[in-house]
Amino acid sequence: MESSTGLGFVTVLAVSGSIAFVATHVHKCLLSQLVKKVETELKGSRRCQVKKKVRFADDVVEPSSNNEEYRRRRSRVSAQLC
């Protein structure tokens, strides 16, 4: 009788382990498919968006002399703070 009880216990462990393994595998596969589907949908919506062009106001002036005046003022301000 004891051997049949042990055999039944081993059988239950084997079956429950197999079920747990299959459930984990199926869960991983479904999750990866869902993630791929969401990524595909997000990439598709990005392609449809039109890029906006930057339009500056009429009174914007192109900086001259590579912003040297700005750098001079910034260096004076930082020197005064130290």
C-alpha cells in the first residue's frame, strides 16, 4: 500500500509541475505577442503624424558674430557672482 501512495504522490507532482510549466510558457508567449502588437500599433500611429515646421516671428533677428556679445555678458555676470 505504501508504494502505491508514493507512486500516486509522484504522479500528482509530475502532473501539477507539467501544468505549471505549460501555463507559464503560454503566459510568456501571449505576453510577448501582446507587446509586439502594441509596439506595431504605436509605430504605425507615428508614421501618420505630420511633422510641424518651425515658424519664427517676423521680428526675430539672426544672431551676429557667433553670439560673442552674449558670451561676453554671461562671463561678466558669472565673474561678478564669484
